[in-house]
Amino acid sequence: MARTRRKLKECFPLVDAVVEIIDARIPVSSRNPELDSLTEEKPRIVVLNKADMADEAATRRWVAHFRRSGAAALALDCKSGQGINGFVPLLRETLRDKLEAWKAKGMANRPIRAMVVGIPNAGKSSFINRMARGGKAKVEDRPGVTRGNQWYVLESGTQLLDTPGVLWPKFEDQQVARHLAYTGAIRDQVLDCEELACGLLALLRRDYGALLAARYKLPEELPEDGWELLCAVGRKRGMLISGGEVDTERAATTVLDEYRGGKIGRITLEWPEEEQA
């Protein structure tokens, strides 16, 4: 993290705002806990990406939560482009006082420069690619910026700085690790997929039981145990091996893939603390 912190600090004098990309399904776990202290001196916009797969009610409350905390917030889906047109107007509104000051100094045409940050799999690259689509020119590396940083110019003239490096939370909280694993931010090869799927199913049973039952044609009274749920899914999908036993590994892969693909429904795993209470 020390190297990442150094890179960010080198970029700060060159930008007017910080754009933080997070996963709308896990707004807490997809944020680097050190980012608040690192970027506190710059206006910030929190972009809740993958909003098309998240619970709409939860996303609205998260947007309100971030606004109450002093950050501008916007929900969008970088893959489809839904909500993307609201970004530049929100950025200009966030920097309204600065833009007025520039205008008073005869600098009305000065471009806005924003640094884009985010942990892997949150959609930082997708956001930049979507915003810079259409053959926009790439600005050359500027003096004082760590080698590898790249600037992109948007149609509006706004410049986005894509910073390399891994912004990754410390897994002191195992729930953070689990939520990142559920969404695919941690490679499945290093995980026990059956255990992971059982944990996810138990969570979905608690908060989205109706969606779970509908997707896998299960009875409304769902089994309480995650393993029993996994076996029930496997049986419904005909995932059986010799002796009529359920192929739980295959069932686990199916559950994880379908959740990550949004096929079970629009699901958010984390809500603002005031909503959870």
C-alpha cells in the first residue's frame, strides 16, 4: 500500500477531484479503507458501478448515504452505459465554486482534471473506457506523474487520470473477504467454491429468499442450512452423480456464476448502517 499511497500523492497536485469507483452490490467491501485519509483534501465523486445488478432500493439509499457524508454520488452501469451521461454534469456541479473562480480569473476554458481510483473488479477500467469511447486522444504523461499513469480526454474536454497499481483492502474483516469472493473479486482458484456457495446461499435465503426460490424453483419454505440449500439447487437442476448424489461442486459453480451474472436477481449484500439498524 505504501507504493500506491506514494503514487496517489504524486498525482494530487495535478487533479481537481477524485473519482472513486465501487461495486454497488458491496459498497463497503469494494472500498479501500485507507482512501478516505488519502483523498480527504480533494472533492470526491463516488461512482456506484454495476447498479444494474444491485437492489435498486439499496442503491438509492447508498447514494443518499454518501451525499450525507459529504461526497457526490452517482449510480451507473459502465457496461451498458446506463447513467453514464450524468457523470460530467455531476463533476461540474461538484467543482462549481472552483469553476466560477477560474472564470473570474479568465481561465474559463481550463479543463477539469480528475483522478480515477478503485480496487480490482469494481470497474475502474470499464468506466474510463466507456467515458473515453469514440477515439478520444490520450494525453501524454505529465512531469511529476509516476510512469505508467495515463490521461484520457473526454468530449467535454474533461481529463481523466487512470492510475496503475492495486488498491486493495486489508482483510482484517473476513466478511469483507467473503463479499469480495461472492462477487468474483477474488479468484475462485484460491477458494473452496462449495463453502463459498453455501455462505452465499445462506445470505440470500435471509435477505432475498423469494428471488432464490423463484430462480431455482424451490419451495417457499427454504432449508435453513447453506449445504442443504446447495443440495436442493443441485437436485432441481439435475446435477446428480452415481448413486443419485448431488454434484455439489457443479452446483456451487452454477450458484456463484448465476449470482455474479445477475441471473438470480438484483441483489445488494451490504446496506448503510442506518438501514441495517
